[in-house]
Amino acid sequence: MTLSDIKIEEPLFSDADFESTMLTPSYRIDLRNPTNEHLDRFFNANIVSDWSQLSWKEVGKPYEVKTIANSKREWEQDNGEMSVKASWEFFNRSFHEWFVKDMPTELSNSKGELKKYLARFQMQEVSKALGETIRLSLWNYAHRIEDGVWDPRGKRALFEGIDVKKPRILFLGAAEGYEAMQLYAMYPEGEVVMVDYDEFCKTDRFGHFPDSYPFLGANPRSGNPRVWHKNQMNIHYLVDDIRNLPFGKEFDIVLSVGLLEHFPDEFKAEAMDWHRKFLKPGGYAIMTTPRLQLKSRLFYTIMADVMNHTYRELMDIRQMGLYVYEAGFDILRHGYIKVHNGIVARPR
């Protein structure tokens, strides 16, 4: 099953659906607050007024997630250390499998299995079924109920107020490309170039992203709010290593979502340089990383078999900002949304 196979109540959404929200079997539709009058989902932290005065001694280093997915551990027992590219391929397929689950049906089936094994006193099977029920319940809440992964209102608030028209947007490590599509909806009639070095991201994660999913954005003719869909956007998807990209300084926005935290410190400067080298003068780098908070630590522990195939850190906004500042960027905005830190910056 793919996201495109999931049936929702209407084939497409329109301006008539403003201020509504609804649950599909796999994700939430959220068309509330189309005018962005109440930007209450991005908390502009303003924790740091002068980044040059902040030190690593003061903020400490990020929290490294060390719980590893069983599938990675088993693969490495037979094949040796998994390459970075292979670990991402494992992660993308695992993540996508959970994105497309019919959660009410999956939860009902899992609870039924749990009751059956309890009735028969099959305790080993009870333990497995209980673990699966817990994982399903957590994923259902985090992604489908709370909408913490896509977080459209939070992402729109983070992206609000950028001084661009018809921008060229480069999305590094794009996966299904959600955030670049949200940016396109808000600043339409430009171009999005998505880049990921796993073909599966282009063919399945992006390829099967539902055309019916509505993005709140702007009507370039009237300036009023408008609903956009994937197939109305000017998107090009490249399967390539970021280090091989042929572009110069030609993009108005370079975007990454959950990228920086996958690099140990010795590689973070190189990752930050990717955000700089493709930007036009005056262009914006927009980045998010998962927040260091108790519920995030619990999530990555319980969901380890789904999520933890790659090196991963959790950081607070000061830690993330210090990496960005030390890489030669001025931070224009820093804060947090539901489960992510967010920064908008420009090269110094």
C-alpha cells in the first residue's frame, strides 16, 4: 500500500475547506488559520541575543541517540559495518512503511492479537504484540493525531515573512519533499529542486505523496490565501549525492530538514557549507533539527526499529544555533515548533 492508495473524503481540497481539519487513516489534513494571523505554532525563542558570546562550555554537546534498529544490527552481524548510504536506504523504507499504515486498522488488529495471546497465556507472543501496540499507538499520536512530523502550522510560521518572490528553492536530503512543497505554496511560481541520493525517495516517498494533500499558501494574483497541491507545483527531483551537485550560487532558499543532526562534529562544517555554496547573495538558509526534549528521547527509544539506522543527535536551539553561527551564518530567527528546532539564517 502507498499513500496514493489511501482514500479520503474528497479527491482534492479547496479554499472552501479553510479552517477545517480531518484525519485520514494515515495522516492529518489541517487547513486551519489560512491567513497566518495567529502564528502560535512557532515559538520565536530569542534565547540568544549575541551568538558570538555563546560557548560550547555553556551549552554542552548534543545528545547522541545510541539505540540501534534491530534490522541494522542483524545486517551488520552478517555483512560488517553498514555504509552511510545503505543505512539511509534502510531508514527510508522503514519510515515510509509506517507513513502509509492504516493506523485505525493496524491498531485494532494489534490489540486483537494481544488479547488472543493473553487468553492463551502465550507470554512471549504477548510481549511482541504489546511492543507493537505501543509503537503503533505512539506513531499514531505523534504523526497522525498531533501532526508532529509534518507540522504544517509550525512550518508555515517558521517560513513566514521571508523576502522572496518566485524563489528557486533547493532542498537538501529531501525525502518526500514536504517542507519544500509548503514553501512553494507560500511563495509560488518559482521552482523547487529536491535532492536525495536514495532513488526510493524520488520514486516512493515523493512519488507516492498524495496529490490530494492540501498545502496552505498564497494566490500570487490576489495575495489572498489559497490551497495548493503537489501536481500544481514546479518541482524537479534529482537523485544524487549533495557533494556532486552542479549548481553555483543560484538559489534564493536552501532548505534542510533533519539533516545536520546526522553528522558527527567532524563533518558538520562540511554539511553547513552545502547550505552556503548554492545560495545567491542575500539568500536564506532554513534548517530544522529534532528538539532535545524528554518525549523525543522516549520516541527514538521506543521507535528504534523504525527510526535508528543512522547516526543521530537531539539538540536544543542554542546548540543548533551555535553550529550555524560558527559555520559563518547570521541567525535571523531561531525557535522551535512541536518537535523541531527551526532557524532562518544568512551567510555573513
